Amino acid sequence: MSDINSYRRKFLGGLAGTAAVATVAPGVFLREVQAKPAGEAVSEKVRWGMLIDINKLDDGGDACIEACKKEHGWGNDPKSNDAQQAQWIRKVKVTEKMTGHEVTLPVMCQHCETAPCVDVCPTGASMKRADGIVQVNKHICIGCRYCMMACPYKARSFVHETIVDQRPDTPRGKGTVESCNMCVNRVDEGKNPACVDAAPQAMLFGDLNDDDSPISQALKKFGGTQIRADLGLNTGVRYWGI
Amino acid sequence: MATQVTFSEVKNNGLGYWGVLGFFGLLVLGGVFAFLHMHEGHYTTGMNNQVVWGIPHVFAIFLIVAASGAANIATIGTVFGQDVYKPQGRLSLALAGSLLFGGLVVLLLDLGSLGHVIEMAKGALNFKSIFAWNMILYSGFLLIITLYNWTMMDRRKIAKKLYKPLGIVNMAWRFMLTMGTGSIFGFLVARQYYDAAILAPLFIVSSYVFGTAIYSLVLMASFKLTGRDLGDIVLNRLRNSMAVYLVLVLFFEMTRHLTNLYATEHHAVEAYILTGDSIFTSLFWYGQIILGSLVPMFLVWCRFFKNNRLAHVTAAVLAVIGGMIQIYVILIGGQSFPLILFPNAEVSSAFFDGVNNAYTATMSEYLLGIGGVGLAVALVIVGMKGLRLLPTSLADDVIDPLNLEKK
Ligand code: SF4
Ligand code: SF4
């Protein structure tokens, strides 16, 4: 394609200069203009993200966790022991060694832009949607757990037993891996993720690629911390107050 | 010279043959039983959401790495033209294929569901994943060693012609395969213990140790049980090379830990493995280093044990155990150390953040792993009966009729 385009460009350019291009072959010219900033074309689409102000979470995130459990039905698998229990979102207490300063924050899948879990997955089950949401396609996940090894945030869980009584919008399956999917089911219906609705005073959900969205505005003004920013994963979940 | 060595199938039809085969068959049955048990779901195992790869993976990785090393015997004969090794090529390759197969079966059955295995075979592959590449490398390896072994066993001209080229392809492929297996860890940037490029070459030298040790054991056992002559020339080559490989592994292990110690962010995990009070520290020092490396080296090189076969067997068994421990410490120890979410801070949660994760394997996990070993050995035993894998004799005067090796 690009060969053809560059051929056309040369050919048409040689013919009568740029002005001629616009008149002789407007379609080609327009495509050229769009194709060049290819990165921007993608970035003009949605990238869903979340901003969490942990100072405003007086319960440290308990309400969010409960809402997530209720929405997706994890966390109460009867046969699994504590270490085998799924955990899509958890409350982490962080105590800085030098100062003793203590904060509590909810940690879930950070919806990395360059997601290690997606890169390592042998079947492509671990995937990132065009809108930035990272999730597992249960149908082709073989349960190898390589993505769990690769995720820096311990965001993923393996389902250790047969699941009964599933939520209609959240299929869970024995022998597959799962993690926070930013409530795709709700987002696709134009709703907020469940955790955001459970703590609206502290959490903001929106399109990071839309400069006018409240989340983009807030991040532009005050920035937002990524956990393990050093890994360069450009996470979709950002924090205030760490 | 070595080219005159003749080969024959195992003729023994008595209790001996079927007894040995039956024993390893029982191990396979144990593995099948374990799989059926784990089919219930992984809650039946000791693996969990913190230690996600367990004993089955230790066995699988060990077998796969060992497979590459076992094929090295054939490589030395073909590519480096060592006559002592040439007649051993067939067994070496048959063993390599069987070990790889055994390891793969364990890896696949650990998925806990045949449906998943079939999905894997149908293969939607993500070519960014080293795992997917490994699947290609493993299947390719099985194909290559089959062809390569055929060039050794067929008398036709075409086979003779392809012998050396395939030997070289096999060597290169093995190199990639072992690197690829080591690289599984290399992609786990956030896991402190795996964040080192040196794991790939470490796996290569380790493969030589595992493969040579297992090969020696299989060679000695099969010759003894089928009443064939096995001379000291062959055995001394094997035991010496195993000891040299052990030195290399120690060297790479030392380099790995020293470079890790050089990087401040890895101090904590190094301290955890090398000086901590966890099981991994004892396993590393007593298991891998002393029992699995130094003692076998002593048994090989101490003059007192010259030509002593019991010492050789013991050394090989210890090297195998040490190798398993090595993989265990890397795999389980590395996962046991918590992920660092916030450097310079202490973290805790209801999901085991900031704690050293415990792992206790259940019986079924061991059975599955051992089943893979059983399968590998059983395949070799069956192979020996169906194919002319074993030389009729590897006595010193067959290997070295001109007495060139004798000092
Ligand atoms: S946080 Fe983990 S599971 Fe989520 S996208 Fe990043 S690597 Fe994948
Ligand atoms: S467990 Fe599933 S999603 Fe994760 S890497 Fe394996 S196949 Fe992919």
C-alpha cells in the first residue's frame, strides 16, 4: 500500500506539483495526509482510563472492592484456599520505610499500554482492545499462567475450580485466567465501571485521548502517578496521593 | 574403528525387560491418575495465585532442558567428529526425543484440561510470545532428531549425505531451543530474580549437565541389563565431560549472582535466596552447590574412584538431583519473592503483597512430574526394542582397536 502511495506521490508530483495532486487525485491525497500521522489516527480513538484520588477514599477502597466482587462474582470460590482465591482488585497498604508515612490504595489491572501480559500470551487470549482495555478472552485462554508471571502488578488470578452461579456479563471458567476488565460490559453500555460508581468522590473514569474529558483535564493540570512508572508501561490507571 | 560398531535391538523377552518397562509404565499410570485428579481444578494442588508455576513445571523444564543436553552426545560425534561418540548417537537422540516428549506432556497436562491441550494444538499463536516460539522450537526439534536419527540408521547414500548437515542443524536448533526455554524467564521484567539475560546461557550449560548425566545412567543401565560390554573409554569421556559442564554451570551461577549483587535493586532477592532462612537458601547451597555439583565433581575427579562405576552412577544421580533443585530454586524461589510495587516502602494486603510466598506441592503434582520422567524412560525402553539403538558392544577394544586412547 505505502509503495503504491509513494509511487503515486512521485508520479503525480512529477506530473504537475502538489496543487495538481489535490485536483487530479483528491482521494489519494487525502489518504496521504491521514496516513502520515498514523499514530495520531489511532490515538484519536478512545483510550479508557481511571484516576484515583486515594486521599478521598476514606475506606481505602473497600467499597470499590465490594462493588467489583458484586459485579463480577469473584472472591468466594468455595474450594480454593486463601492463596488460590481470585482477587481482581485489592487494598494495598504502603508504608514508606524512611518516613513511616502510610497510605492505602486499591490496586487492580493497570491497563498498561504496552502490556507484558499481552506480549507473553502464547495464544493471544490476553488482549488489549483498541480502546485500551486489557482483558482475557476466556475462549482461547489455555491457562498456562504465563501472563500471571509477567504482570508486574499481580493483577491476575487463575480460576482454581469449577465456577457455579456466574454473573451473566462476566463469564468465569475453571483453568483460565482473569483480571479487572474495567467493567467492559458496563463501559460498552455507556456506564462507569462498578468501582467508580462505588466511590464517585474519589474516582474518575473517562477517555484519556479526549483532551476535553474531565479525566484528561485533571491529569493535565495535576498529573497522576503510575505505580512502577519506571517500567514504562504507560498505565491507564493513575493515582493521586501516593 | 568406531564406524565398524554394529547395532542390535534388545532381544531379551524375559521378565527383565517387561519388569523394567512395567516399572516405568507404573510411573506413567501415576501421572495419568494425577492428571485426572487435577482435572477437578487446580485447587487440588499447592499452586496458587502467588506461586503460579509449581512442581510440574520444575519437572517439565528440567526434562526439556535435559533433552537438549542428551542430544549433545550425538552432536559431539557428528559435528566435532569424535569417534568415541559416534556409535552413541542413536541412543542419544532417542533419549533426547523421549525426554522432550515427557516434558511437553507434563507441561500440557498441567493445564488441567484436555480441552485446553487441544486448543493449544489447534494453535492460535501469538508470535510475540516466546512461549509460542518455544512450541515451534519443540516440535521442530522432535522432527529434526527423527530425521537425524534416520540418517544414522539408514544405509542408503542419501542418508549418509544428510548425516552431517542434519547434525549441524540439530546443534543450532538445540541452541535456540535451550535459549528459548531460558528466555521464558527473561521476559519477566518485573520479577526480580529473573531479570537477567544470563539465564539463557546458564540454561545451555545446565542442559549439558542434565543431559550427560541422564544419558550416562541410561547407557549404563541398558548395557548392564542387556549384557553388553561397556568399556572405560566411553564412560570416562562421559564422566569427565559431565564434571567439566558442572564447572561451567558453577561459573555461570557465580556470574549471575555477582551481577545481580551489582545492581542495588536486586540485593533483596539475592539476600533472600543466598543468605535467607528460607528453604531456598539451604536448597541452593546444600542441594545444588554441594550435593549436586561439588560432590559429583569430586566423585569424578578423585583418583581413588578412577574407573569406579558406582562412583560414576552416584555422581550422575546427584547431578540430576542437583539439576532439579537448581530449577526448583530458580522457578519457585523466584516466585516466592514478592513483586516490588513500591520500592523503598513496605507493602501489605489481603492478597499476599510484600510477603514471601509459600508453596507446598501436593502428591499429585509430584506424580504428574514423575509420570513425565516415567514416560520418557518408557519410550526409550520401547525404542530399544523396536529399533537398533544400542551398539552390540562399546568395549574399549571396539571403540579403540588400535589402543590410541590408552596412556
Ligand atoms: S496490569 Fe498486569 S494484567 Fe493489567 S495490563 Fe498490565 S500487565 Fe496486563
Ligand atoms: S493463562 Fe491464558 S491469557 Fe494468560 S498467557 Fe496463558 S493463555 Fe494467555
